Amino acid sequence: MRTRQSSPARGIGAVLARPGARRALAGVAALIAALAVIVLPPVAAHAAGPVPHYLMTAFTNSSESNMYVYDSSNATNYNLVRANAYKPPSGLIRDPSVMRHTDGYYYLVHTTNWTGNTIGFARSADAVTWTFLRNVTVGLNGSTGSTWAPEWFKDSDGSVHVIFSASTTGTAGQFRPYRITATDGSLSAWTAPVALGIPANYIDSFVVKAGSTYHNFLKNETTKYIEHATATSLNGPWQFTGVGNWAGWGSGLEGPALTRLPDGRWRLYFDNYSGGRYYYTDSADLYSFGPKYELPGLSGVARHFTVLREDSGDTTAIPAGNWSLRSVNAPDRYLRHRNYLAYVDPLSASSPLADRRDATLTVVAGLAQANCYSFRAVNLSGYYLRHYNMRLTLQRDDGSAIFKSDATFCGRAGLAGAGAVSLESYNLPGRYLRHYNYEMRLDFRESTSVFASDASFTVTAPLA
């Protein structure tokens, strides 16, 4: 599996300096030729909402020091994106929890060791290539204690917390949940630990907020059941509404994690470590749950993971078949592949046939998500446009999950206005295909008219 990095020319969310003469005005003749091409009617939007995908980070039965990354289009069937995606400089990477921060980066927090008083942090631009940031000492216990199972929690007021379980007397001690809260936007400074107000001998707290109610799903270390507590404040007081075998899942469970499904229901995952299996169950209200189902493909493999739901596109439709994509703000230029890289180049009906074929793409259902789109070359069998190191390239489909995700883009109503379409990355939501110095790349969306125009295209009749 290849390693990807963010574009060296640009940090996430940063605005690049733009050369003053990066666009030349189109010649009148070229413009007339371009406008002679038939333009499709404005794209239509389906009734459904944005297309979700589910990013999972986990450690596995085979390794506590390497993190695996998985992805799913339905929160049930997960594909391996990269094995051994991240190994910290030292220690373990148990219980990895992932979130997307306001700066566009993915952030990871994880257990660093069986004993000690630190939690580890890493960051990634694409959820595939991770960079160590720091270990944070929470100050609750020394080397004889244990600090386990940190989980991200973003409150409705925008505050960012890490909720973790700590024992002052090591692995056999009485764990209880605490939180630390970020005091800066870079997530580099944190408050002192604050007890959550849960009794001792509870571990693996996973908190979500629904309306004005905080829901905490956590493991009772005495009975080994996952229990449910609610509160109107993150600091409690907490009331247990589901204790013992309240949901019928049985004992020997740990690592609860929740994500939201498109229909509004919640999906709860948990690790049946005593049986070596993984399960999920769904709920409409977080108080009552349906039957548990074994997680296909990952049961008995993945351990104590979290799942991040991300939405991309607005299901703006692009017709299937052969089409060309014309730049909105450089209307004599079309998206084409050249030497296996994508550009917007000047083209017209009188251009050489080989060039026009390079600018003709077959639009098919997305390789990773059928409600989105993939773009196949008409003149190179099995080759698709995909993002790679934030550059749009033409590569042969190797059948891997990461290729399929990289080669899938979701339609958005044109950022530059009606009649156009913009294309958002399926697996990196918030990043759009746009031309920059006439090179096609994947960039984090900027709130500028220049970006909106660079990222907008008109679907036209095929040039070849």
C-alpha cells in the first residue's frame, strides 16, 4: 500500500500566493470555438442528502503498535485502506480515536502504554499518512497508574475534549472517567483533568450529545457489561438508565463507539473481547436498541475502534456516458489527461483527435460509492482519474479500496453558480477538484470567488 502526503505547496486551509499572470485571456476565436460545443442543461439534484462514508481507525489482534485504517460506504462493510498506517515513535497505539478538526486535519488520540500517565496525539491531512504530534501528560498518576481509552468528544458549543479512563494503581486498579479540554485551536494546550462524576470501576466512556442530553456508554469493570448513563451536563450528575444486561448483549464487552446513520438512527459498535468477536446494534433514541449483529469481515480482527462519519457532495447528478468537462472561468480549456496527469488545456473541435480523446471521459457510478462518480479514460482501458498526493492523476484501477475511494468524486451544485458542477472528494470531504496554474489538484475549499470559479465545470458533449 502506497504512502500519501499532503501537497508540499500548501497546508490545509491555507491560501496560496497566486502568480499575478496565472491566467491568460482566451482568444476570441478559441472562445467562439469552445462555445460552439453543445452544453447540457443545468445539472439536477436528487432528493437525497449528502453521501456519507465512515472512516475507522483500529488496532488489531495482530498488533497493538500499528494502527489500521478502514473505510465504509454503509457503516457495515469495511474495506482496509491501509494496514500499519501509523506507528508512534514509542509505545502502543491501542484504542485509537479519530476526529476531523476545524483546520481540516484528522486528529488521532490513543493509549500509549499499559501503565503510565500519557495519551498520544497524531495528525493527518488524508487519514492515511500520519505524523506524530506529542504525548500529553495528564498528571493523574505516575508510572504505577494506567491511562487508557481516550476518546474525542466535540460539544455543541464547539469545545473539544478528550475523555479517558484512569487508575491510580495500575491495570488492576479502579478506573474512572476524566476529561481534558483543549484551550487553543491547535489542540496543543489542555486543561488539568476533571472527573466526569462517574463512580469508580467504570472504563471506556464514549460520550455523544443528542439534543440537550449527554449519553455515556461505558464498561462496568465488575460485571463486564456495557451500561448507559445520561446527564444534562458533561460533568454530571450522571444517572444510569441501563445497567447490567439491560440491552441483552451479554457480558465480556468493551470499547463502545457510536456513529450516526443517514436516517438519523445511531449505530453502536462494541468489542466482545471475551468471545473474540465484534458486534453492532442500532437505536432510534439511544435508550432502546435492536438486536446485535456480528460485524462482517472485521469480527475477530479489529479491536476497540472509533468510526467517523463524513458527508460529501449534495448528490448533484452528472449523466452517465461520455462527456467533456469545460472550465467555467477559462472556457476555452477542458479537463484532460496528459502524460498521466490532469490539466485544463485549450481545446476545440479542430484540435487533434488524440488531444480531444484525452479530454473525453466516461462517467460511471463511483467505484467506492454508487451515488457518486468516477471518470474513466476513453482511450486507456481500465484507467481512471484519481487524486494522489493531492494531484489529479490518471492511473489503472488496481482493485484496492484506497484506489476506489481516491477515484470517487461526489457532485456538488457548481460553486460558481447555476449550470455548472463542482466535484468533492468522496474520501476527503471538504476538498474539491480545481485547477491551479491550469494543473488539476485537490484542495481544501476556500471561501473566495477565485476558488469557486477554479472548482466549477460545465458538462459538455464529448470532444471525441
